[in-house]
Amino acid sequence: QVQLVESGGGLVQPGGSLRLSCAASGSIFSINRMGWYRQAPGKQRELVTTITSDGITAYAESVKGRFTISRDNAKNTVYLQMNSLKPEDTAVYYCYADVTWAWNKRDAYWGQGTQVTVSS
């Protein structure tokens, strides 16, 4: 089995910054794409950003220029640096990882979610 453990959420004022981390552990052969989703109250979960194992990134338009995703393949960890935060960024943030856990065995795994609240 594979576990994803997130950390780094919290309360921040508009314009502030937060850094989220998500570490994968368990039976891991390799990790393909990793990324972050978020879900605000009363809304559907939406994709925020992804990063491939080669470091190719993609971002939702709403966070471009403010959020940066990165990963440390040696640590099986993905990070999300969030700058210039806005109240509309308030949500539960979930990391995910597309993991190959054995020969020709591949599944998507999710973290437990971490709350990010942007408020004055």
C-alpha cells in the first residue's frame, strides 16, 4: 500500500504565503505524475497543478504566476508554494500521486487533505 501525508496548511492573511508538502511512502516502484487539487465549501474538487516525473508542470489559470509546484524524487515528496494568496484560494487541498507499485501495477493515491484558509 501507498500512503500520502500532507502538511503545511493553515490560516494566512490575504497576500500571504504558505507552503504545502506531501510525502509518499509504502510500496513504491516509481511515481509518475503528482499534483494538487482543492475543494472549497459547496464546490467541486478542482485541479490546481500537476508535475511529471521529468518536472513538466501545468497550472490552473486561477493560480498561474502565484503558485509553484515542485518535487523531490529522492524523497517521493511534492511541494506547493503558494504566494499572493487570495480569499478565493480558501479550500481543502489534496495531493495525489500516480504510483507504479509493482511491475505493470499502477494506481492513483490521495492525501487526507489539508485546510488552507485565507482571511483577514
